[in-house]
Amino acid sequence: MKYLCQVWFEPVTLETMTDDEKRNLDKASLAYDDDLIASGHMLAGHALQSPRSAMTVRVRNGEMSVTDGPFAETKEQLGGFILIEAKDLNDAIRVAAGIPLAKLGSIEVRPIYDIPVHK
């Protein structure tokens, strides 16, 4: 099964880190990615730029609107994702617990929904 591990954290967490702490976090994250590739779990993964660079697109009644940034009522922001292959939810949770940012924020583990196509 495939699972999406969404990496959530409060921006202030990273903003208050020293350059060395950020570098060490980046190194740990890349090393864990390498471990996931070697174990066959990694399908894809990327860090995201700040929500300040995001745009939200909506289509209502045939009309498109585009607004700056996400507008969630939360202090945490989505900072990245890792798409993994895991044998079951427990395996996916174990993989998510190893993500270095799990120590600073939270990792939402969500199964991928395969849309059934009927012909």
C-alpha cells in the first residue's frame, strides 16, 4: 500500500534554529531519505517552500479565483511530504516516526486512495 506522510511544523521552529542546526536537520533528512530508498519504502519526497509563496485556486459556479497562500486556521504549516510504499499502516507509522522533523512537528500518515475506474 502507498501512504502519504505529510510533514507539519510551526514556522517559528525553523526560524529560531541556528544555521548549524538547520544544516544538521537537512543532513539528517537527506540521510533518512537515502535509508528509505535503500529499504524500498521511498516513492517520492520533497520539502516545500514557505506558504507565503503558495497560491490557492478555487472554482465555484464555473468561476476561478486565485488567492495568496493557504488559509488554514492552524499555526502549523505543511512543510513537505514523503510518498512511501509500506506493507501496512503499522509499517507506515514506523517509517513516519523516523522522519527527523517528527521530533519538531508532526507527521500525518494517510493511505493513498486508488480511485476505482468503472468502464
